[in-house]
Amino acid sequence: MSTTVPRARRVSPRSAVLPAHGRRHNLSLVLQMLYSVGAMSRADLARRLGMSKVTVSDLVSELMDSGHAVELGPSEVVRPGKPGTLVDVNRTGLQAIGVDLAEHEVLRAAVLDLDGNILVRAERAIADDSGQAVVDKVLDLVHEVIGAATAPLLGIGVGTPGIVGPGGVVDTAPNLGWTDVPLRDIVANATGLPVFVVNDADAAVHADYTLGEGGDDLVLVKIGRGVGGGLIVGGQRVRGAHFASGEIGHVTVGTDGGATCRCGKVGCLETWVSAPNLEKALEAAGADAPQEPLREAGERLGIALAPVVAALDLSEVVLSGPEHLLGGVLRDALDETLRARLLARTTTDLTVRLAHRPDDIVLRGAAVLVLWDQLGVA
Ligand SMILES: [Zn+2]
């Protein structure tokens, strides 16, 4: 089990708020500070947040009453006077559920702790199921993991294929046979818990940003059966006019044709870089250039991503998917193509890397969504 510790630089106590939101905002600042930096005394909290000790003590009391914070014992920091008692986010006393509906033929769910560690897993095969049958299996799976939780649950995060509109409605997810499925309300009504639904690549970028090493300006491209992307710009997830930002899989790359895509167009990015298409191309590759499909996929990906990286002035491009396909030749070709196509001064600190633990990235990112909302953690 990993012990990922989120970083302190996420805390921004200076954000402006409306007076009516003041208390909730202040509660969230205390939680963010504890979550990011770790346990500390009320006096330290007050100092770091620029609040009075009385205010902080009052906020901490409320958070302890609600079960969000706990006292750990006396501080070991040696200072004149009485040692302060350490308080922390209730890391072991609260849990969240993550659900990943974007894997091939299987629905996955897990109970996670507040540091993103997976405590319990469950899954359901979906083989030929479609439409309502998949919804029923999602509910069945969610009920199973709720039953396996060993602490109060903050909520449920769901990463799903397809575009997710306002209110957690899945516009269209062909692989699940879904059109306009109000997934958030369905799961919330069945469980009574807060529910957050996002596209699977958006969940993945949340995991990389909050639990991984992602910085404030990054694009994550998730490569599996399809190709999707998630964007964090200035520390905020980009949603877009149609809730579809990052959806680059069906953008045509180049003017030289290519294979016909399942969407009907020719030469979509997905035809070059989806995992099944890459595996097929590798099988068909000649013995003299067995890695050529990987090099070409990296190059096409670079051609598609260069304008995105330039327009948003990003500093990281992260690939999430099968390492045997994405590491090595593909990553190197992507890196090279981006540097060849971008302004040199913007690429000196450009990082092109693979995401950690891609198999669990959607489960963990979906749970992060719950933390963002319920703890104000970013
Ligand atoms: Zn397409």
C-alpha cells in the first residue's frame, strides 16, 4: 500500500469568497491545510492561515464534531510554554468510494482512504450487458463496496466513458449502451450519499494532479480502447463549452488519410494510438522495423498535442495506459515531436511522462473528486 502524501502548495488561503460562504470556506481552508501539510497544533494552524487562535479553535471544534478532524496527541515540537495538541484531518476515520466504468468488459469499484490508498476492491463483468442492465450492475457493485467500507463515507466518485453533462448525466457512452443516463441522481437516490460523475480521463487527471506528481498546467492523455484527455490549467480542471474538453480521440491528425475510424472519419488520433489499434499494428509490423507503429503513434500524438500545449502554455504531457505500449519508443517520439514543433523557450521545462499506477488511476481520481468537494481539497 502506498503512502502518497499530497503536497502543501495546493493551499491558497487568499482566495476571495462571498461573506455568506465565509464559514464554510474557513472550515474548508482548515481541512485543506491539514490534508496537505499534515497534523499540526491549533496555534500553528492559526499562524499558517493568518486567522486568530480563537477562530481556529472554533473551526476545529466544529470539524471534530462532524467527524472531519481528530486530535492526535501532544505536539513534539519544543517551544516555550504548554505543548499544543496536534489536530489532523480524520484520515483513518473517513473513506470515499471510487468507481471506474471505463475498463474493457468490467466495472470496478473500491473503497479508498483519504490519501488515495485502495482498501477494498470489487468488480462486475459486463460481457454483453447494455443499457439498464449495466446501470443495475453499477448499483449492485456500489452497494457491495458500501457494505465493505469500515468508516463513514464522504461520497462516491464515478469515472465513466463518454461525455458527462451538467448534473452528472452521461450524454452518450456507446460501450455501455447509454444515452442521457442521469447517473449521478440514480446512484445518489440508491445510496443517499453525495455522488460525483466525470469522464474517465478527467478522473485520471485529478488523480495525477492531487495524488501524483502533476503540476498546475498539464494535459493527461488516457489511452485504452479509446483515447481521451483531461486538462488542468492554472490548477483548475478545464470543462469547456460542451463539457468535452480533452476529447481529442476523434480529431483527425494530418492530411494524409489513414485508417477509417469506428466513428466513420478517416485518420482520427484513435486509429493511430488506441491500445487495440497499436497491438494490431505491432503484430502486422515488418521484422525490419518492429517498433515503427509505436514511433508513428508518438509522432501523431505529438502533432495533435503540440497546438494544445502551445495554446494553453502547458508544462506537462502525461500518458496513462499500458506501459509496454506507451513507454519507450512512443513516449520518446512524442517528446521529440513536441520539441520540434513548439517554441524552444516553452519546452525547456516541458515534461513528457507516464502516469503512475494507470490501472487504478480512474478509481483514485474518482475518489479525489469526492475529496475536492467534501473537504475542499484541491
Ligand atoms: Zn474517430
